[in-house]
Amino acid sequence: MPHVSIGDADIYYEEQGQGPTLMLVPGLGGQGAFWAPQVRDFARDFRVIVHDHRGAGRSTHSRIQYSVDQMAADTLALMDRLGVDAAHYVGHSTGGAIGQTIAQDHPERIRSLVLSATWAGQDAYFRRCFETRKELLLHRGFESYWRASVVMLRPPQWISEHDAQLEEEMKRLAAAPPPTEVLASRIDAIVRFDRRSRLGEIRCPTLVVVAGDDALTPAFYSEELAARIPGAKLAVLRTGGHFAPVLVPEEYNAVVGGFLRDQLRS
């Protein structure tokens, strides 16, 4: 299986397709497999790279103090090891926080930017959501953490219609849960994240996309991003919750893929 060393950690990655490089960077769960519906579509026009964050999936589960800056540094180190000078970038949730960081601190590395179901900095709602999730993780265990997360990440009707699927997913995840201290540190990292004051520095073509029924990173977070990033476009999908790339891939791919392919023609 493909791993690369970035010094103090090994990062698992996969790539598919040919053409300009497209980085698809996942959220707090940190596993590149999240993007499977997008890889199949976007690899027709791009060299698509996905990876597992340090602390997640098949990458090294380092016992460190995690931060979004550190996650961004890991992503850049992976790009360096794979010979990628600059890439189109799609970041979902925590991946979007990473994307903002790279676009502000290393603008030459980002050709275009998609900020998917993400946020510019925490507020009272964000803090309360993640404080609750962390408390469940630490005091009730991963299964309670995950069960509470389900109702934050997916639309109510979808949950109602896919109960058996969710039970199977719970069994699979509970069989190999992430280390509690690593996941707790990653939660702390995203609660600390706040790049609002530097959004005006992002100058690459930018699309901000969110589902209208996203309860974890609600649409007003995306509205703030689109308003503060010069020239950014905003797309609000009808449904999909926080997992729109997985739950409504056709609609998501049409919007995001359209934006990315427009960059090839410009």
C-alpha cells in the first residue's frame, strides 16, 4: 500500500487519473476514502490525490498536540514528496480549514480552492457542538461519540431511511476506533482554528459549497467565507447535511466538478 515518509510520520495516499493535480482533503475523520464518489468522477480530468491525515486511517497515529497548521504542513510535505509544486484543492470541513491555511501562508501552492462545508473560525455554536462530542468521547467512549455525531452529520430523513446501514457502519468503526487521545487532540485543534482576519489574503479562484441542511457547519459559515474571500462564489445544495459529497454525490460533483473544470479552460 502506498505510504510516504514526511519525516516523523508515514502518510497513506492514493492517486488516480492524469492531468493537473487535484488534492481532495477530508475532514475530522481524516480518511481519504471519504472521497470515493469524487475520485471516480474527477480522475477523468485530473491527477487526483487523496490521503489519510496523520492520526487517522492508515497514516501514523502520532501522539502529538495536533493543530490545523500542523495538518497543513503535513499536506504540503506530502505534495513535496509527490513532486506537486501547485495543485487544485478541495477541502471538506477540517480539510477546508487546512485549505484556508495553505492558501494564506503558501498561496503559490494552490491553483484553485474549494471550501466544502467548512468555517473561518469557531463561534459559540461550533464550540458547543465539539465540546459535546469531545465529552462523549472521553467519558462515554467512541461508540457514544459516533452515535451523537450521526445526528449532526446527516439529514434527519436520511437517518430515518438508513438505520440498518448506520448500524453496520457502527460495527465496522467500533472494531478499530481511532486512539481516544489522538481524536481528542484533533478536536481541540479545530476548535482553536480561527483565520477570519486573513480571509482577504486568499486570491486564487474560490468556490464555497455547503448543503442547506448542514447542522454541523451551517450555511451561514459558508456565507461568511464567501463574503470575505475576494471573488469567491457560493453554492448551497438543497440537502446532504455535513456529508453532501457522500450522500448526494451527483449534485455535489456537478457543482464542484463544474468549477474545477472551468479552471482548466480559463
